[in-house]
Amino acid sequence: MRRTLFLLIFGLAGLGVLLWLGVWQVQRLAWKQGVLAEIESRISADPIALPPQVSEAVDKYRPVIVSGEMESGEIHVLVSVKQVGAGYRIIQPFSTEGRTILVDRGFVPTTAKQAERLAGPMEVTGNLHWPDEIDSYTPAPDIDDNIWFARDVPNLAAALGAEPVLLIARSQTDPNVTPLPVDTAGIPNDHLQYAITWFGLALVWAAMTGYFLWRSGARTESEAQ
């Protein structure tokens, strides 16, 4: 009897913890979906003129439209695009209203790394962004071959003589450069998978608890005989 009671208490406690973790992940899923919806709404809003002062805390994902001149000089950030393969993001300085910012023009394949691109006066529509792409495993840029491995905005700005303000173009700035607009695809949202995992473990735990209780009861009956 004591053994059966212990198994019941242990089984119910474990089941309760696993179910709680599953419910918590469902709650986190609802929260994350709300965050993503807010970001998507911000990304798709009507563009405005570039504010005189910008900051990551206030202006991340803000859609803006700028008129000015695409200057010479560019940085190539190594990237891979689904169903296309490896290539580079083209980052260039852009002069507008007496200031110079960075523009991420989009993607070119590796074979177009050294190709000439349109420069001069143009209008660019896109979203301000401060990508979080650097961790302890990110290699330092290969300055000699002009290959960078992350969009490190402060260092990009220093290398190109611009403000640490990055505009990700969603409009075409060159017929041979494919824009890679800001979206929420790169923001992880694995809470549904986690919830399914915890509920699945809870189901297995309940089945195993039932099995051990049955075996304990059968053993008790056998011992009683």
C-alpha cells in the first residue's frame, strides 16, 4: 500500500510539472505571436521621412523613405538565401539631407561580387534596423577580400564613413540586386513545438505511472496470496 501511494504521489507530481510546462509554453506562444504581429504591423506601416535623430530603442523596424545619392564604396556581407545559395548583402553609404547613412541594398550571388552597381541620385524605401547577428562564434571580417560575416552596424559605419544608421531597402536600387526586406522570418518562435513536447512527455509519464501502479497492484495481490 505504501509503495502504491508513493508511486501515485510521484506520478501525479511529475504529471503536474509537465502539464504546467506545456501550459506555460502555450502562454508564451500567445505572447510571442502578439509580439510578432506588432513587429509586422510596424514593418508594413507607411514610410516617413528619416527622423533627424534615430535610436534602436525607438526606431527599430521604422519604415522610412529617403532621397539622396548612393555613394561609391561598398561592403559585402556573406549570406545564404533559400533556394538560391550563397551570396552577399551589399552595404553602401547613402547621402541624404547633409548626412550619410548605411543602406543594405540587398542580395547578389557570389559571381556578382565585383560587378558594377548603380550609384548616384535615387530614392530608397525601407526599414531602419539594428540586426543582432554577432556572437562569440562570429569571425572577424576579412578586410583584404571585403567579406564580412555579420551586419555589425557601428563597425560598418566606421568603415564607410557613415552614421551608425542602417536602412534595409525594400525598393529596388539596382536591377541586379535583389532586395532582402526586413521581416519576422528570422525571429525564432518555437513555443508550439516546446508545448507539444511537454504535453507529449506528460502523456508518456501518465501512461508509465499507470503501468507502474498496475504492476504494483498486481504484485501486492500476488504477495497477498
